[in-house]
Amino acid sequence: MEFEFNSVYIEVVKDDITKSKLDCIVNAANTSLLGGGGVDGAIHRAGGKEIVTECIKIRERQGGCPVGEAVITTAGKLDAKFVIHTVGPVWNNGLRNEEEKLKNCYLNSLNLANQYHIASIAFPNISTGIYKFPKKKAAEIAVSSVREIIEGNNSSVRRIQFVCFDDENYHIYLKTIKGLD
Ligand code: AR6
């Protein structure tokens, strides 16, 4: 399903994000940037060693990546040109500013994409796996954050994909995005 909003295409797809042919894919990483399970493990496996080599350099420079922030590396062997690694919050009953931190993941990833003149970007459903953020709330935050950037009207990003892996997220995103109409 695809929507056009302020000349930016927003799509919801059900897929494995490592297969994406867009310019940039976003990784739901952890603060160590050294890889892990879920989509992080899949991206590092498919992209090869080049990605972790750049992550290690970033660690040496700035000591990992704080929750809500984002860093960029090569995409190694993937079709994408870049991987933006962002660190979602672990859900803790909403008591630790998780909603704002998740919003920052989307805003900071899109700002970084703009700095690199990236035209198309694919997001996974950050924090909704191992980090257990409630899926509906996470989708609402993802869609509203993206909308905020698009309304700002000065980003290089012209196509944004929400890549859902599980049926539940896919249906939640379809419903949430229809609210944009
Ligand atoms: N393509 C697209 N989405 C995927 C894929 C894939 N190949 N694999 C999983 N997902 P998670 P988190 C979905 O757990 O909750 C890692 O160990 C998955 O269904 O990958 O942010 C990191 O190193 C879910 O909807 O990330 C961190 O320690 C979404 O991606 C921690 O997990 C996010 O699930 C981050 O946890």
C-alpha cells in the first residue's frame, strides 16, 4: 500500500528489510553497535563484515550510540548504499520516556538521511521485537514522526517504506497510515 503525502511516497510492505533496494535501510540496533538478534542480526549477517568494521570505528570515536540517536555506515554487501543504525528504547511501561525516545529514533534517522542526501529509506518496526514496545503505539509514533519531517518540507527523502516482518505489525501499520489520508 502506498500513499503520497506532500510529494513524498510512504509505503507499507511486509518483507525482510535486508532485501530492500532503497538507498538506505534503518537498523534497530543496540547501544554497543556490535550487532545482536532480530533485524540487527539479519542486517549484519546479510551485509557482511564491512558494517561492523565501520561500527567499531564509530564506537572508538563516540563510544557507541545512545538510545534515540542514529549513526550511519556502509551497507556492505546489501543492495542499499547505507545503513542507519538507531537504538530504540526498551519498553518499561512507559515510565522512562520511551515514547519520546522512539520518536527521536525516527527524527534523527531522517535528519541523518537528509545530511547524506538520501532519497529513499526503509524502516523496520523499531523496538517492537526484543525491546517489547507496544506495537500500536510504536506505529503511531513512527507515522506521526515521519509526517512531522515531511511537513517540514525540506528533506532529501522522497520515499519512505515501513517494512513489517510480522502480520500483526503489517495490519497495524496499514490501519495507522490510512489515518494520514
Ligand atoms: N526484516 C524486517 N523486520 C525484521 C526482520 C527483518 N529481517 N527481523 C526482525 N524484524 P527487533 P528491537 C522485525 O527485535 O525490538 C537486537 O538484538 C521484528 O519482527 O529486531 O528494536 C538488537 O541488537 C520487529 O517487529 O528489534 C537490540 O539488542 C522489529 O523488526 C534489540 O534486538 C524489531 O525487532 C533491539 O530490539
